[in-house]
Amino acid sequence: MLIYFILCPLTILNILQHPPNLLSKAGESRTLECAHDDAEFYRMFWYKQNTNGNMELVAYSMGTSVADVEPIFDKANYIMIRNEQLKSSLVKILHCFLHADPNIKVTEPTVKVLAPSAKECEDRNKKKKKTLVCVATRFYPDHVTVFWQVNNVNRTEGAGTDNRALWDKDGLYSITSRLRVPANEWHKPENRFTCIVSFYDGTDNIRVNDTISGDLQGNKTMNTSTQTAKLAYSIFIAKSTFYGLVVMVMIWKFQVSSLQM
């Protein structure tokens, strides 16, 4: 059984979802309508709630002529239809969500890539990894896509992004993404690691990014430590050899003295 309802925070508009509740068998198609009474607020979002409770964006309306379905869903099964007054949308999914706070404007994110920490630990395979962190902050609404590039080539292996953006007290959102790369890749200064945040500003899809270069210093430190360890081991071997020779000389002298006596 699926229960359909509306999530409508930060608004005092008259909201109507029809039907308010719907019982359907698996595989059947159903259509829901979500409408409000103010055409000035055209940002509408449809979400599907998974069995684990997480909300997943399926379709959205962001502009006077823009309505689309998330790429991970089949557009043949999830559609959005809006009338000329931009007051309603129809889609075969679960939740209608309307943001209509007149005090919050569409705001593009600020993006920053943070270098790995100095105390990065090793993974289970004992292969050293470094974790880069991308922080996108102060954006509205919450619909963004985050991806990584290494030397201008998309990188999905080792990348992970928060399931959803976090809502801040000022009404704006933030999201975090991480990328784990081999230490030897990070320690090459010619490598460039870029975090890209795709954001729809109501007119166009824009990309905001930040780039950080690899750090050779960490590699130098590691090499210095290795060389120091090798030097200490060499000194230890030399001392052991010297002490061995001293002992052999003493034994030889003792044997010679015994023969003379």
C-alpha cells in the first residue's frame, strides 16, 4: 500500500493534492495532481519516498517553461504537466513538495575543495589512500548534482556524495562530497582534482567548481622518512659488523695466548 501526501514547508498558500490518498497495486499507473493558488511561485518538486524513509527527487518545475524528470527515472513513466497559470503539475509518483518562501531567492552554491588531512589512514588493503572533501554551501533550492574530475576526466570510482542536501537555519542548503584517490596520485603536483556542482538557477543549468592541485610535499616527507629509516638500518648493520670483528679479534688473541702457555 502506498500513501500519497504533500510536503509543504515555508508556505501559507492554499495547497491541494488530488486525490489525497490512493491505494494501488504494484505495476499500475496512477496520476496525482498538486496545485496551489499563487502563480508567482512556480518552483514545484515531486519526491518519492523509499522503503528506508529517504526522499528521492523524481521531477521538478524550476522556471516558467522548465519541467523535467531526473535522469535516473524513465520519462515514459514519470511525466510532469503544467497549465498556463503554472498552478499545477501532474506526475505519476509519490510526494508533491512546494517551496514558496518569498524571502529566499534562488542562490547558487559556493564550492570549496579541501585537501586530505595529514593523518590520513590506510585502507583495508594496506594501499595508502587520500580523501579529498568538496563542500558546497549556501545554495537554494536544494536540487544540485555533484561530480568529480581528475585532470578534466570524470571520476566516479572512490567518489561519494551525501544522500541529500542539509537545510541550514537561514533557509539555504549545503552538501558534502568525498573522493578517495591513491596516495601516489595525490602526491603528483601536476594532477588537478576538480569538484563540480551542477545547479539550475531558474533559467539555465550552471556549473560551479573548485580545483586543487596535487601536493608534492607529502611525498617528499614520505621519501625523507624512508631514507632516514634506511640510513638508521645501515648504521645498525655497520655497528653490528664492527662489534662482530672486535669479538673475533678478542677470541683470536685468547687462543694465541693459550697456545703460547
